[in-house]
Amino acid sequence: MRAIPLTVTALAAALLLTACDDGGGKSGNNADSACEIGGVSVQIGSASVAPAAGDTGEIPVSLTNQSAPCTLDHFPDVVLSGGGNDVTVPTLKGAKAQKLKLAKGDSASFSLTYVRGKDDAENTLAAKTVKITLPGTDTGRSFPWKYGPVAGKADGSGPDASVSAFQQVGD
């Protein structure tokens, strides 16, 4: 009889479908969801501060996942603000983003590199805050900027600064 094999096939298909969530993946462990700024701790590390105008500084930013597994896929969105201006920091030229999956307790980092500007110069941003938003999300977190004014590019196209790709920290 054909009724039994069709019934078994239909039952197996129904069981498989109930094991999937709306995204088609297995429910329960959604490591492909974007890391949220509220689910990770963010720490701006000891910076190599640019001491004088024209010098380059580098600021490491570390993230540690404090919640369910998540993914960092692309570059962070970094915005410097000050004096009524908000400027987006571009990604480092030639940098290639990598997809990192972070389990609870895993860490990643990126660097923000900048050139210090002259105080009160026309092409300089007197930055007061830096806002970091993780890729795939809309919510960011602001931190005080204590590293001096940021020089503008000579062509006026934005800040003389860049953001590196995420790197896995630890094992």
C-alpha cells in the first residue's frame, strides 16, 4: 500500500519543519544573529595617544560577548562628534572584514587610528565623543573622546582617521 510510506514521509517533513525557526535555521542557538551593543561589554583600551598635531594615535577597542552566541560581520560604525559636527570614520583602506562568531565569553577587537589636529584649525574636529555601533544593528554606545582634536583630510573629505577590521582575541 502507498498510504503508509506517504504518511511517514509527511510526518517526517512536519517534524523537520517544527525544528526550524523563521529564518530556516535550527531553533535555540542563533549564532548568526548580529552582536548587540547591549549584549557585549565594550572597553576602550590603553591608547597610544598622538601627543602633538600631525602625530598618529591608535586606540584599541575590545568587545567581550556577555550573552547568547552572536556574529560580527563587517566593520563597526564609528562616529566622532564635537562642536555640533558628527563625522563617520572610514574603514582602513585595503582592510578586509571577516565574519567572526562569538560564543558567550569570546572577545574581539578593532583599532581606531587617527591623526591629531591643531587646536582651533579650520579642518580640525574638536571631538568630544566617539559612538560605536556594531554591524547589523542600529543601537550604538557613546564614549568620551579624550585624545585631542582630530585632523581633517587635506582634501576636506572627512577625518584623517580609520577603523580596522575585527580581530578574534584569544584562542
